Amino acid sequence: MSERSIGVFDSGVGGLTVLKQILQLLPGEQLLYLGDTARVPYGSKSPATVRRYALEAAAFLVHHQVKMLVVACNTASSVALDELAERFRLPVIGVIEPGARRAVSLTRNGRIGVIGTEGTIKSQAYTRAIQSLDPCVEVFAAACPLFVPLVEEGWLEHQVTRLTAREYLQPLLNRNIDTLVLGCTHYPLLKGVLQEVLGEQVQLIDSAEATALTVAECLRAENRLRVVEPSRARFFVTDVPERFQRVGGAFLGTALNEVEQVVLD
């Protein structure tokens, strides 16, 4: 089992931030990444639709005999994680609980902000996860739908991005938050602008980093770590791969030369 790959899926390219952290933390692992680019975004879809998409993506990876499923999509993690864990006899790790645990451990004043897609924020998954860990913590959430297209356009330091961030984040600053959870896997690429707008007094929680740590802990606990070969990843998409290769290459900082287009059943 330890020789098998880790399966990672997302609605598109955002989950590559999670994959990148896993590759850096676990240099002996092999990863299979599936981006459901034909049906992106998940954030604006109904919970029932997202659950169906997530089951199909997970089934594809399980067919390739992965040893673990990582749901590198906040929307899918918020509505489909329990069903995936029930359906497949594998460890299933989402991005919400690791980020929630990290935020609760670091907040000083018990006032935590969460930003994400409309679907993630409407689900209140982060609020439930955080308050299940500490019921006294106050959670203030805001949907930031424009951040994803800005990231994929490559406008990471653009003035439009700064203005958008100020518009989205000011209500959270007015709530005196001291910790902000980046509840979308695209958002870590905006850390510079977000920190600039928020000020150094607000800590940013990167769910991708927290998720990678949880993956490592789980594999060590189950004695499934692979330590022999250098890490590598194989990529699949459900639409033509050109855009994924271009944007994904910017996410990972390396060219994605071999991306296979597949059809999900």
C-alpha cells in the first residue's frame, strides 16, 4: 500500500497549491492529480451537483489504486467529504478541517475571518469546523468570487486585485479579526496583496500548508509513507489541457508538459 500514489482532485487548477505543498513536505511520494476543468467552477453549483462531481472524480482516482484521497477543493470538502469517506475504503482528507485547526490554534482574540467561494461560504463548513473545536471563537465569513479569475489571469500584484481585496476585506477588518483563513486553494497566490491590505496584525492561514501536514501525519500513523524514490506527479484533466498547463505551470513554477485529458463516468 505504501508504494501506491496519493490521489488529489479539484475542480480545476487551484488544488495544485495543495499538491505543491505535499510534494515539498513528502519528497518520496507519487501523486495523481485530477482537475475537473470541464465543469469548473464548483463554487457556484448546488451541493447535490458538487457531491456527484466529487464522487466521479474520486472514483477515477480510486480506479488508479491510490492509497489516499485528498479533496483539494474547499467547496467539495464542505459538502462531499462524509459521503466520500463512507463510499471508499481509504483515508479521505479535505482542506477545511486542517485549516480550521490551524486557525483556532493561532488566534489570540478569538475572532477569525474566513474567505472563500460562494459555495464554501454558504455551506458554513468553516464556521462549523472552527466552532466545533472552540465554541467561544467568533467566525466572520465573506465570499470573494472575483479572486479566482484574478489569480488565473495572473494579476497577483495588479492594482485591480488590491482594490478588490480592500473591498472584500474591509468588513472583516471592521470586525477586528486577528486571523484569516484562505478558504479557497487559489487564494495562497494572493498572500502578498492580502497581507498588505490586512496589515501584519492579521495572520493568514494557508489551508494548503495545513492539509499537507495532515496528509503527512495520516500516512505516518498508518505506516504508508513512500521514501525510496524522488517525488513526481501525473496530471489528468476533463477538458482540453492547454489552459491548465499554462495556469498550472504558473501555480507550480514548472512546466506541465504531460497532461492527459480523460472522461469521468
